[in-house]
Amino acid sequence: MKLCVLSGNPKKDGLCQSVIDAAKLGATDGGAEVDEIRLCDYELIRCKVCGDGWGPCRDENFCTFGNDGFDEIVARIEASDAIILVSPVYWGETTEAWKSFIDRLRRCEFNGQKVLRDKQILMIASAGGTGNGLLTSLEQMDRFCRHTGMVIFDYIGVNRWNSDYKRVAAKAAAYAIASGRKTEKR
């Protein structure tokens, strides 16, 4: 099994990365090959809402601005069997890099590409500071997953007060996915 970690985390350490590392360890312990995609390592262009509001993303299933790494990331996601979506919480939402990428990918998935359909997904949001915004970030991820036909495995909300046992939960969830546990489409 190949498992992709799609990360909106701009940092290479800290709370969010510690949860990513735990999930990656669980996945490899479960026998998966792990591919971590760090969206903040790319200079991704936000959606330009081409033409009449759709552009070629709707009918031809590609983004005209793919030369910024978008196409490479989509190919890596397509090559995976399952996905872990991870983002720290900024201003009560997922990161701008995560939102920008997802806005573009969702449009390409709308009418035929189906890179994401029926793939199992684990969603992780991590909130530092006040710890607020976990639910709204997970709701953003949930809407994206439902729009694109993904199969939701679990939701994990992490903050500095629960991180000790939520890292364990992230590792266990990734292990379960990598080991072949399936969940029903909801």
C-alpha cells in the first residue's frame, strides 16, 4: 500500500509535524510506503477562476496553472491508495497553502478526473495557541472529502493539551489504514 500525507504545515518541527511524524511511523509500521507532500514547499498559485468561472478544470480535468508543481502533486496523490490530510489551524481554518491547493484540485475533480474518489482519508488538524479552530478546520476538510467522493476513515483534532494521546491516536489510525482496515463510505 502507498499512503500519501498531504500536509499544509509550513514548519518542519513543532506540534503539527510531531503528529505527522507519528502518523508516518504508524503507516510504515503497518507496511505502507509513505509519501509526504509538503504543500508549503511549492509556490502554488491560487485558483484564478478562469474563463466563465470554470476554465479547462471542469471539462478537461486539468488546471491551466499546473506548471507550479500542481500536476506533480496530483500525480503523487493519484499514485497513492490512501491519504492523510493534515493542516495546522490558522485563524480558525486550514492553512492558506492547503486551501489554495484544495480549491484547484476540487475543480479538477468535479467532472471526471476522480483522483480522490473512493480513497480512504484520515483528517488531522492541529491547533497551537488557544487550541481553537479544530472543528472548523476539520469541517473544511470534511466538505472537501465529501465533494470529491473520498471515504472518511477518521478525524483527529490535536492541541497542546491533548497532543500526548492524540499522537498515539494518529499513529494507530495510520497503522490501521496501512494494515488494510476499511471503513464504509458515509
